[in-house]
Amino acid sequence: MIKLVLSDMDNTLVPFGAPVASQRTVDAIHACQEQGIDFGPASGRDRGELSSFFNQDASCYNTGVLVNGQKVYYLGEVVYEKTLPADELRRAESIAAKVEGCAFITYRDNNFGDWVGATREELGDMYGRVFLCGGERHEPGEMPDYPVVKAGIVVMGDNARAVELSGVLSDACPSLAFPNTVVNWLDVSPRGWGKADGIAILQRILGLADEEVCVFGDADNDLGMLGRYPNSCAVANANEAATRAARWHVGASAHDGVAHAMEQIAAAARESRELGREVAPAFMRA
């Protein structure tokens, strides 16, 4: 039976650019929790960014695998944290700073980001979407010197520019990865470490088997968890690689596909207890 549900945020649980999760999504999370099923985001975002998506309802993000597995939370407490190597961050910053319409961002703890590169005006809507309100723009080479767990890069214009920059940075910074997780955006992550590694840490804390974990995703930074867990799900708007990696397929992010699936997970748990035998969620019976 499913005992832990973890979902990517952007373009999976919430359509990219939407300011909050739908009420149906929040209700589905609570329905799972009422059946003893833990829920958490498995996101490139950190906890401070997630609060606004859930209208500060901490029950929706007190547990989670955040910053692509670099930060693991359980009941509101950080139980694991992995920082990024400062020397390679500086190298990536120096390369990105030379690209027109690009902003290289480092985040303070789980709050807002400081950045080098494009101005606020040049970033347009992306300024708010990537949580720069409250951070500061700096000159190249003058980024604040603090430990960085989360970093990212905005690349304005055609998304092909982001893909191209990802390749350049990957060659120059061998210990980092730069997945193009949403349009005009690159995550900055430790190479060889991802959401699946963070989930494994949370899984050990909860004492769960792989089959008791259900994950939802849509993009390249979800491939590790989609490939590892047998109950892996891709939303209908997922990219081709994520669609192939997932065992199960649910509705699109824009249509509350994950919420619909969580409703079925909660219903299956309730029915399993009533019947005294395990019942699979409806979308897993096809």
C-alpha cells in the first residue's frame, strides 16, 4: 500500500507560473494524510518558496525532498543538507554572466535569491517566478560569500539558448549538473545527486519499502526518482524522457492530474482497511 506520496511542483503539481496550488490539490493532500499517507513536495524549490504555493499551510510541505534532493525535511526539520562546491559555482557564474539575457542566482537559506546578470526589467515576469523579490543584483565576481544549497540560472529568449548553455556549463563544471527543468530555467545541482537520493534518505527515516513510495514528475530532474521507484507517475504534459521513465501516467498539471491520482490513492487506502486486503488506486489498475 502507498504510504508516502512525493510530487514535483512546477508543471506537475502546479502549472508553471500559477501562484498557488489548486484547492482540489490541497484537499487531496489532506485526504491522503487523513488515511495515514505522508505527502511532500519533491522539488527543485526550497521550503521558503513553497509556503506561498500552499497559502502557508505547512502541513503540505513540512515533509519533503527539496532543492532536487539536496535538502530533506521531516516534520518541519532539516534532516539532510548538501551544499554546492563554491569554486565551481564561481566558474559557472563567470560563464553565465557573459551570456546576454542571463541571470545566475544563488539563494540564501530557503529565502530569496541574489543574482548576477540581467536586470530586473530584462527578467520581466521571471523576476517574481524565480523568487528574486527581496534579493539583490550584484556585479560579476561580487556575489555574496555564503554557503549555497540552491542555485539556478534564468536564460531569457528561445529555450534552445538554455539548452546550449547547459552543455557549456556541464563541460566547464564537471561536479555540477545543469538540467533544463522548465522553459528559460536551469537548475544547478551536484552531478550524480538528485531527488531519488533525497527520497532514499526520507524513506529510511520512515522505514518504507520502495513499493510504498509513489512519485510524480514531468522533467529531466525527475528521471532518477521515476526510474527508481516502481510506483512512478508522469503527468500528461511531461517531456518524452519522463513519460518513458514512468510506470504510470496521469492527467496534465493544468487539469489537476496529480490531485486526481492522490484522491484515488486515499480512496484505495480507505477501501483496503475496510476490506482487510490491499486495493490498488484506480489509475494503477489499468
